[in-house]
Amino acid sequence: MMKNFTNIARMLRKGSTNAEKILWYHLRGRKLEGYKFRRQQPMGRYIVDFVNFEKRVVIELDGGQHAIEKDTDKERDAWLKAQGFKVLRFWNNDISQNLEGVLEVIRKRLISPSPGPSH
């Protein structure tokens, strides 16, 4: 199953949305505070848009379909939180209309002290 997830993640990377491409440009190559991000990363039974393992931050970009998929997103967020990750969600139009604000929210999360393991 993991092999299949890897193939799906690869396809998602090739078919990135404009919002994902813009955000990836600002995250890749340790451009944001020197932190390494991966994109379209398989995690458990999910594939997350962006993840930083060091600070345990997941970034999800939501398009219009996420208004319909709220329950699925809640499940995914709960599972990621249980694994010790903080999920930051942004709408695609946040990237086009307020990129600096989005990057600042991400930056603040990265530089804040990481909480200990949650129990």
C-alpha cells in the first residue's frame, strides 16, 4: 500500500495547484527560517500537502472541495494531532491574496518552542 501512496504523492506533486506551486516556491530549499519541508508527503493513510518533521508542522491548502470534505479534514487533522503534529490550514485564495500573512503564520509556528509530546 505504501508503494501506491508514493505513486499517488508523485502524481500530486506533478499536478500541483497554482497555490501549492506558489507556497512551495517559498518553502523549498529551506527558504523559510532554514526549515526543511516536504510536499505531498504520505503520512499514515493520508498524503499531506506540506510537512516539516523537525517542528512537526503540517500545512494544508484547501480549495473549494474542502467545503464539502469537512468531515474527512477533521478526521485527518485529529489523526495528525494524535501523532504530535500541528496542522495549519489555509484556503487557496489566501495564498493569492495574502501570501505574506500566510508565510508569517507559518514562520511564527516554526520559531515558537515546540510543545512536548501530547498524551
